[in-house]
Amino acid sequence: MIPRNEINDKSETRSKILAAKEEKGMTFSDIAEQVGGDKTFLASATYDAASMTKDDAMAFAEVLDLGRDVVEELQKPPMKGQGEPTIPSDPCLYRFYEVPQVYGPAMKALIHEEFGDGIMSAIDFEVSVDKEPHPEGDHVVITYDGKFLPYKRW
Amino acid sequence: MIPRNEINDKSETRSKILAAKEEKGMTFSDIAEQVGGDKTFLASATYDAASMTKDDAMAFAEVLDLGRDVVEELQKPPMKGQGEPTIPSDPCLYRFYEVPQVYGPAMKALIHEEFGDGIMSAIDFEVSVDKEPHPEGDHVVITYDGKFLPYKRW
Amino acid sequence: MIPRNEINDKSETRSKILAAKEEKGMTFSDIAEQVGGDKTFLASATYDAASMTKDDAMAFAEVLDLGRDVVEELQKPPMKGQGEPTIPSDPCLYRFYEVPQVYGPAMKALIHEEFGDGIMSAIDFEVSVDKEPHPEGDHVVITYDGKFLPYKRW
Amino acid sequence: MIPRNEINDKSETRSKILAAKEEKGMTFSDIAEQVGGDKTFLASATYDAASMTKDDAMAFAEVLDLGRDVVEELQKPPMKGQGEPTIPSDPCLYRFYEVPQVYGPAMKALIHEEFGDGIMSAIDFEVSVDKEPHPEGDHVVITYDGKFLPYKRW
Amino acid sequence: MIPRNEINDKSETRSKILAAKEEKGMTFSDIAEQVGGDKTFLASATYDAASMTKDDAMAFAEVLDLGRDVVEELQKPPMKGQGEPTIPSDPCLYRFYEVPQVYGPAMKALIHEEFGDGIMSAIDFEVSVDKEPHPEGDHVVITYDGKFLPYKRW
Amino acid sequence: MIPRNEINDKSETRSKILAAKEEKGMTFSDIAEQVGGDKTFLASATYDAASMTKDDAMAFAEVLDLGRDVVEELQKPPMKGQGEPTIPSDPCLYRFYEVPQVYGPAMKALIHEEFGDGIMSAIDFEVSVDKEPHPEGDHVVITYDGKFLPYKRW
Amino acid sequence: MIPRNEINDKSETRSKILAAKEEKGMTFSDIAEQVGGDKTFLASATYDAASMTKDDAMAFAEVLDLGRDVVEELQKPPMKGQGEPTIPSDPCLYRFYEVPQVYGPAMKALIHEEFGDGIMSAIDFEVSVDKEPHPEGDHVVITYDGKFLPYKRW
Amino acid sequence: MIPRNEINDKSETRSKILAAKEEKGMTFSDIAEQVGGDKTFLASATYDAASMTKDDAMAFAEVLDLGRDVVEELQKPPMKGQGEPTIPSDPCLYRFYEVPQVYGPAMKALIHEEFGDGIMSAIDFEVSVDKEPHPEGDHVVITYDGKFLPYKRW
Amino acid sequence: MIPRNEINDKSETRSKILAAKEEKGMTFSDIAEQVGGDKTFLASATYDAASMTKDDAMAFAEVLDLGRDVVEELQKPPMKGQGEPTIPSDPCLYRFYEVPQVYGPAMKALIHEEFGDGIMSAIDFEVSVDKEPHPEGDHVVITYDGKFLPYKRW
Amino acid sequence: MIPRNEINDKSETRSKILAAKEEKGMTFSDIAEQVGGDKTFLASATYDAASMTKDDAMAFAEVLDLGRDVVEELQKPPMKGQGEPTIPSDPCLYRFYEVPQVYGPAMKALIHEEFGDGIMSAIDFEVSVDKEPHPEGDHVVITYDGKFLPYKRW
């Protein structure tokens, strides 16, 4: 398992994946269905948020007719995030930060009240983005599911 | 409907609610059950993230034996967030920001892919914090459920 | 609907549009008149603030004798804003921020007073920039028109 | 005309005005109607964004049964803004900044295209916040109306 | 388990502990020996970095002749960190940040090389500060011992 | 001993080392064993955190079949850190900062209590990253070992 | 009047002007004399702080034997400032900021005292940099001359 | 000559001066005329930007019927500026920063062109704020007059 | 040796020292002469930059007729610096930062050239501020004298 | 005297000087001896902190066999500092900032006490970096020698 050293490598991989997707007219959902995987995880691997097992990387690359280099790159631990922790101005991204900006203290209070002193893991964790039909307009439903990690006392 | 003007008012209200909760040994969950409401919403109203209807505020205050001033304050629109958008150092709070820091671009990609150009509303929105039992340790499950808002084209 | 992945794509599109405009000596106003659209919306689509329907993109590109690639790019959701929320030093841009810096709290107070706890949507929203003749010098009139979104109580 | 020197003075004045408004159950709209003024301007004078003429200050104070000290304070030039130019986290305030974050370059382009090299004044300027009924929900309409100031060439 | 709501509470508790320590002339090491605990953990509980079990809090308070309120406060989850993630100017504190500033990428590379894509937990974690005699001057030896958390793939 | 002047030089050297490592399928641990050195130090020299003696640089380069230019570059003092002191968003790196964010004041208190007014040197210093097997999952053990430097009084 | 869209355009223009100046050995003062203009204004047009009329741009370009593209670029409204409002480290530039940092509140107090609630325009404005001989060393005299803009009351 | 140590001291002094000015209905201009001094310098001494000689401090205090403590405080070197170099949001103050933000590079170019490598001193320096009548509205004229300091070459 | 825990303690101590100095009309230089110490070190101990031995603290306090509490406080390790590393706006302080801002890279180059890879210690270090008479005006001479610390290679 | 306009020019010059130095195996000290100059000044001219007289630039270039372009560039006023005032993370550079961070207020107090209200000039100034042998390890001695500039009172 070798760490990434060239930031450009990964963005090149992403470009190839997105270009292939566009050419084939496939969504992450289509690909997920074909490889039997999860669309949010596939998008995460594409956007520098996750690394894949060899088998999953091969299946993913195969659907998109991509080569060995993509398979290799997808298995490496990415540099995650955008350098420093910063809040982006793009409104679609910003809302993911507005929620904890507003509701964070309440969420923290409930976690401590129901679980004790600790946190929701963001590593032993999965996220999903779903579309739920509503009569007045579809809803975006995002689920954060992380193991509770109690603070160790030693 | 009158805007809040004194930042201290609300924190005084919060102190009263938390002191009463502690004295009575009640959790937000206990209170929610008793008033027939939602624990995450009650915590949000307590921590400056939401305002309540008069009826809900009265029910909430009554359970905690709190007075008219609390009922009044709970109905006013709070100043939400902590001044500027900033990422907190407390690890329990920080994880709520680490998730979009890492997975944000993938989440944005999926929203655009499945809904088009737009965002998940953080206003026509609800959040819940739940405990899910797992054999290797309980999970914290946080759900963001917001209406999809497409960008208007004019 | 596929998300943008290469920041350069869009700026290339913008360059083509602006060069074509300059060559033809057309303003956004001229183009808007010709395609029967809104000049502020056309400028927004040019400057990464909006995506267009296929028909509108085709009409826009046609007036400027631009090709299929521009039509494709104009339909994709742009990455909006300049990375992080920041206040620019250019005086023409800065004034758009000085107004809420000075009048923001009063504007918020009025919104809460007249509408209740909620916000003006910046998504279900349109903006216009107009020139109004005045005896002592023309005025710039900017109108923000967004749906009121009340905070959900759940 | 004497500059403000104590930041607290003005906030004390604001507290008195808001308390009086709450006690009398009057909105800025009610007051504006009674004194024959503009509700947005009255809110601006309350929230450190404007100073008033002696007559206007007296009329405003009278409606609220406030004393000479309020009348004096309302005439002084306030320290405007919140110290440094910063973008607030409160969602209602944040949207006023999200608009120029997204649409600012397009707005600048149109101003230069239609007026030349210059800016919309934020001093020789007025702002209004209005409620417009729509079948699918009321709209918040905010209008910025400022004199165009061309850059001097010397 | 009730979340902390008043920042001052905890600092009051800390003041009491430190005053009692000073009066009794005891170090954290002395106390740790007496209660059979770990000095770094006791210091952590004092400086808002950890919460204690009821038994440990009672033993700690007893050694210092402190009351029930201290026992209660020590059990509550503290607000950890200093608000935003920031690097302090005090040289003793600064060096703890200079190390990852300089050696962080190498440490990350080794973790990925030897463990795979994941992190050292800072929750399922303990830290110790020790004094090691050296002929040319004592050494400060700080040990971070955290469970490796592999990124989940789903 | 000549200071580095071109930032690119060093990153070019790093690229060569990492490419050679990948090609040969060697980890820092493998190389350390072969040259009789320390894996954390070798990784530090690779990632701009340390300079090497001529002998060590030659041995390191030889194992990887790298040339004279790499040997030269490895001996020069690197520009250490990433420009300004900043906290990175990558979760693996971030945890190295979260520890002093949370435990820093306790660590400082213990250093002063046991050593007096001074600091742990980050220069007369070594760091190691180790893997310790645990029944419930391996641990990452990071050790900071620096000479205590007392503040001079003059 | 068309807005600038490529940041590089203008810097290319600046390079041409400065190279021509250097080659001809002319100062802004020499050029100003020759074209009958103001040296500070010419420097401002060169350094992205001003746009010129067609006639002035032609005269300026002619003196320096520069072509039509420079004439065109000099007429366009530049993007003014360096992105965000920031204070530069270059000591010559820094002093321009140190003055208002130290004397700003006194200057504001005098403006309000003598003119009322309003500002010195930085648009309907001119600046000059002059050299004044003094027995103990020449003085730099910088004059800011801007129209007073009173805040509108509406 | 003793340095200031309590930030509050000076602000207390300022409050006394401003209150006395307001009570007596005098402007800085009136006082300057009476003591035969400069209004901008008197305002600077009031707003923490300058210290006075004993004689000047006595004359200033006498006009305002202020006591010995004010005389003492006015002679001490103030802590100048607002902590860190920051750009304020108040529009009247902001314009003092907008000018160098826009024209700074041109001003620097002229200083180097006419004086050589060096700066305008902000210490061996005086500033004045004047009102100049113009047919279309009075002008604010601010003059910075500082000795040119050439960089020493050694 | 007990760490400081209350920030106010130290500032209270400083106030007492400075008030006593002012009352007695003594400078740090006078005191240093009387106690046989160094004026810069005494000022450092006063301004939170150094702790003293018991004997030195007693001698210092005695000259100023200060009590046991001051003696105790002066021996404790202070929290050094102003929270985060920041550059102050006060011009006298700012120049201490302008020097490394301008000359830092040259200073670093010389240290590496003459000593190798390492730093000037700021702990095993002393600073002095001296006045040197010059025909054209006295000079401030500041000397930083710190042990060279070579980076350890392990 | 023409201001620099291309940031790259100067870095190109620096690269040539450093490459020539490395090729010839000369230190700044060697060159200073040969041209009869000061090593710290030569390093400053190399690292964008100083400009040279024509004679000095020619002597410097000659020793290194560099051409006319280097001679020209060395005479131009450089853009000094790194853009904004920021504190660097490289430990060798950082220590130059840690000193005023810790000792700055004491240094300011002594300057005011011994010289009055004013500053140490950083322009009419020279800096030197020297190596002083000590039995327990060489010392780095850095001397700042600047003219005292008293604040003008007008």
C-alpha cells in the first residue's frame, strides 16, 4: 500500500472516469447497478474521498472501458479534502456546512445525551444520497451512518 | 413576529431549559415523548437553531416548569450559527464538517446527476439524530432531509 | 445531467462567448433582445452562475455563431462562486457586499417581522440589473426577487 | 455633528427602541405609517446603518414614547458594519452574500456594459425590503437603488 | 449523560482543582499515584480534554478535598479545543503543531504504507507525557497511541 | 551547505524516489532494513522534513538506483512545512493536530510541572511511527522524543 | 463598453507598457509631460487602477510606440485590487495601510464633524503623488481628493 | 517615558475628552483654533494615534476643563491600531483602504521612479483632513506628508 | 513548578509592577541597575515573556515594594504570546515582524550556509534592546543571541 | 529608477546567482570577502530584500561571472516580502517571528522608556547574521540596527 505523492495523478484519473461516463451516457447509478455496488461509494472513489479494493476497481474500470492505470490509482489512499478545512461558496456544497453551522450544537447535545462522551466516526462510516418523491417536490435525503466512538479513559 | 435583538436573551433561555432538564433528570428524548414532539427539533429550539409555535413552546415550557418569558423567547427567530461560518475544533462537532470536506464533491455530483442544477434546501429541511444498535458497537445515524430546490431560469 | 469536473472547461466557454460578443460588438442586452431572453440571466450563464435549457443554450450560441461544445457546456451545472465565500476588493463588486454589511441586520429584521422565521431563497430566485435615468445622474437598480422559505418545524 | 465614540451607546439605544416596539406590539411598518416614513429606513436607523435628521428622530421617538437621549443618539453617524468585512453564518443574512458570490461577476459585467467604468453607489443609495404575494408562496423582493458613479479620469 | 451548556462551568471547576493543587503543593503525578490513575489523563480531565467516570471523579476530588459540584462537572463531556482549530503562539504549545507541520506528510505516508487507507484514532486513543533522563539533558517523550481505523468501503 | 532556492527541485527529487519505490515494490521499511537506517527518518527525508549526510544519501539512492542529483538534493536543508502554519483537512493528517488541539493544555501543564519553564525541542528531536498489534485491531503508536529546553534566564 | 474577462490580458498590456518605458528610458513623468496628462493617472491606468478614454489611450500608446491592442485594452474597465481586500507586506505598500490603521478613526471623526454622516468618495476621486524638497530630505506628499458623499436619508 | 500597559486607560481618557467636547459643543476645529494647534493632530491624540508634549496636553485639557489624569495619559505612547492589521467594514473607514487597494501599485511605482528604492515614512509624517468647496459638492481632501526614507545599503 | 491557569493573574501582576514603577518614577534600567540584573529580562518577566528564579523575583519585588503574591506569580511559566501567531498593527511592534518579512529568507540562507541544517534557538536564547548614539540620531540596536540547534538525524 | 513589474524577473535573477554560487562552490561570505562587501547585504540583494548600486551590482556579478541582465535587475527596487504579512511554517524562519511574538511587548516598552514615542526604523536599518563560538555549541547572533524615528507632532 503506497501513499499518493502526485496530486495530479488522481485528478487525471477522475478526468478519465468522468469523460468515459459522459461518452457512455452513464450515471453513477447506472454503473452501480451494473457492478453491483453503491452509487455514493463509486462517486466518492471518483472524487478523491475513497480508495477501492482491487476487485472493485477492476469492475468499475471495466464498465467504463478504462485501463490498468485507472485500476491502480483507484486503489491508492487519496489526499482527502481541499487542503485546509474551508467552507466552500458553491451553494450546493455550502448547504452541507450550513446544516452543522445551525444544528451542530443540538446534534452534539443529543449524541452526548444518548451515547455519552464520544463522536460519530467519519471513518468507520458510510454516506448515502437518495431521492425521495414528495407531492410538493422531491426531497434530497442524505444519511450519515457512523460507528459511535466513546472517548477512551485510561 | 419580532426579531431578536439581544444575543444574551436567548442564551439565558437556554440556560434555564438546560438547568431545568438537569434538575428533573430528563433527556430531550423524555421530553419529546411527553409533549409528543421530536427530540432533535426540541434540541434545535434549545440551541438557537429553531423557533417554535406558541403551542409547542407552551408544551415544552410546561414539562420543564418554565415560565412565560421562556415561552415568548422560544417563538422568536434566533440568530443562527456562531457569527461567521467557521469550523469548530471540538471533535464531535468537527466530524459533521469532515464529512462534507471529504465527501462533499461526490454528494454534489450525485445531486446534480439525479436532480439537475439545484440544491438540498437547508430551510425546508429536517434533521434527525438516531441510535442504531450494531453487534460491534452502536451507530450514530444522522439524516438530512431537505426539499430539492432547482435553480430558477428566467 | 452530469456534473462539471474540469474548472477550465467553463472558463474556456466563457472566453469563447466574450470573444464572440466583442467581435460582433453585441451587448448582453442586444443578445437578450434577439433571443427573447433576459440579459441578466444570459450574463449569469456566461459567468458561471447559471445553467441553461438546451433550447436556450442553442439560441444563445446561434446568435454568437458558437458551436456544439458551447451548447453542451452551458447546460451543465456550474461550480458557483469563487471557492470560499470571500469579499472581493474590486470596488464595483465590493459594493454588493457593503450593502448587506451595513443594512443586513435591518433587512433580516424586516423579513422576520413581515414573513416570520425564514429566509429569501437565493435559488428559487432571480436578479435583475437595470438602468434608471435620473436628472442628477442615472441610477443602477438591482432587484433580488426570491421566494420566502419558512423554516420547517417538525 | 459629533462622531460616535462609545459602541455601547448605540446598542443601548437599539435595545430601548426594540423593547418599546415589543411592548407596544408595533412593527416597523406600523411606525413608518404613523410617522409617514419608510420602514426600511427606520429599521436601518435602529440597526446602526443610518443616522436621522432631528425631526425624523423626534417623530420616531415620540411614537415609541422614548426620550431625548434616543433622539440625540439617532442623529449621530453610527459605526457601520461589524468591524471587519465578514460573511455571517446566519442563513437569512448569508443569502444576502450568496447572491453576489454567485451573480456578482455577471452584475459587474452588466454595469460596465451599460454604464461604463464605475460602480453603483452604496451611499447615495436606498434599499427596500418588500413582500410580494405569489400563488406558490410570497416573495421577498429587495431593491438596491444607487446612483451610478463613473470613475473620474484626471 | 447531559451535555455541557455553560462554558464557564468547566473553567470554574478547573480553577478549583488548580487552586487546591497549589495549596496542597501536589503535582498531577502525586495525585495520580495516590488515586492509582494516570497523570496525563488527570491533567486532561482538568484541562477540558476528557470526562471521568463517577468513581474516578470522586477519587480525584477527594484527594483535593473538593466537593460534589466538581465531581458532577468532571463527568460531563467537555467542549473540547479552543473554538476553531487554530495554532497557538505559546512556544511550548506551538511545538506540538510544528512536529506535524514538518513531519506530517511522512507520518501519513508510513501509516498508509503499513496499515492501508485509514487513520490513527484520536478518540480510541491515549496520550502520555514522560521524562526520560539523558546524559546531555532530560528528554520529553510524548506518546500518541490510537487504534488504527481503516476507511470503510461499502 | 547551500540553502534550497527552487521549490520544484525538491519535489522532483521526491517524485523520483516515490516512482523508484513503487517500481521496485519496496516500502520505507524495506529500504530502512537494507540500508540499516530508520524508516521514519527516510520518509522524512523524502517528504521535505529532513536533510541527510552524504553517506546516508548515497546509500538511500543506491538501493533505489537513483543518481547523483538525488544524492545532492537529499543533503540540502529543505524548506519545511507548507508555507504558513495551517491545519490540513485530510483526516489522517488532521488527527495529528486534533490531539494537541484537545490535549495540548494538559501536555503543557505536565511539561511545566515536571521540567519547569521550557519546551520539548522539535529540532533536537526524533519521531517514530509504529504498528502495535492489539486483539481488537492494530494500534498506530507515534512517539515524539525531544530534548527538554529550559528557557534561559539572563 | 465591454467588461474584461481574461485577467492575463491586462497584465500583458502592462508588460508591454513597462518594457517600452524601460527601452525608451522614460518615466511616467516624462510621458505625462509629452501627452499633457497626469503622471499618477497614467501610472494608475498602467497598474489596473483606471481605464482611459480612446483619445488618451491613443496618445499614451503613441508616445511608447505601442499598437492598437494596447489602445483597446486601456479603455476597458479593469478588475481593480488584488482579489480580496488584503494588506500587503511590501513596506512601501504597507505604509499606505499603516496610516489609516493608526489615523483612520481620527480621520473619520473629522469627516463626520465637518461634513456630517457620509464618506470621501474613492470613485469621484483623484490621487496624486508628489515630491517636495525639504532641507532634511525630500518628502513624499500623497493627496487623496474625493467628493464628499452624504448618506441618503429616504 | 513610560509605556501604556492598560488598554482601558486610554479609552477612558478618550471618553472624557469626547464627553467634554459634546457638553461644550466644541469641534476639534474649535479647540485647535483656541489652543493654536492642528485639528487633525488633536483628533489623533484623542483616538490613540499620537502622544502629546506636556504643554500641548495641558492646553488641550484646559480648554475642555479636564484634569491632571487626562494630561498624564495624553503624554504616553499609545498602543496604535486595532490589534492586527485589518480592513474595517465601516464605509467611511473602508475607503481609506480602498484607495491603496486600487491605486497602491501605481503609487509605489511613482515613488520608486522619482525617489528610488525606499518608502514614505508613516512616522516622520503628518496627515491632514480638509474640506474644499466645489460647485457640485464639497470635497474631502486628505494629505499624507511623510519624509522619503531610502533603503540603507551597507 | 505549577503551570499558570488563570490568564488574569499575570495581567494583575503586570499592572502592579507597572503602577509601582510609575509611582516610583523608575525605568526598567533603573531597576536593573539596582538589582544587578538585565533590563530586557526584567521587562520580559513583566510582559509575560519569562519566569524568574525565586531570588530574582524577590529582589525585583523588593525594589518596587511589592508583596509575596507578585513574587509567586513571577516564578510561574507564563502563557507566552497573544493566543495565535499574529502580526500586530502597532507600528513599533510591526517593525519587529517587517524585518523577517523582508530579510527572513536571506537570514535563513546564511544560517544554513554557515551552520548547516538547523535553527537559532528562541529558547536557549537572550534578547537585548540598546540605545546607540549616532550623529544623525540615536539607533535602536536589538540583538537576538540564540544557540544554534542542528536538526537531529536518526 | 524603474519599479519592478514582473515577479518572475527577480526570481530568475536569484536562480542564476544561486546556480553560479553552487557551481563555483562559493558562500556569501566568500563573495563578500572578494568584493569587499557585507555577506548579509549580498544575501538580502539575492533574496529580494534589497537593491544595489550599479558598482556593487557589477562587482557582485563579476565574481560570479554573471551578465549585464543580472546587473540591471539587482539595481531595481524589489517587491519585498511574500505578498501579505504572514508567519511562515519553516522552523528556521518561524523562530524570527516567535521572538517578537514572545518578547515584542517588552521590547516596545523598553524603546518607549528609553527613546520616547517612536519606532526602530526598518528602512534606515541594517541586519547582520553572525556565528559566535560557545563551549556548548555555536550561537547564531542576529543584530537589528535601525535609526530611532520619533513620531512627529505637528
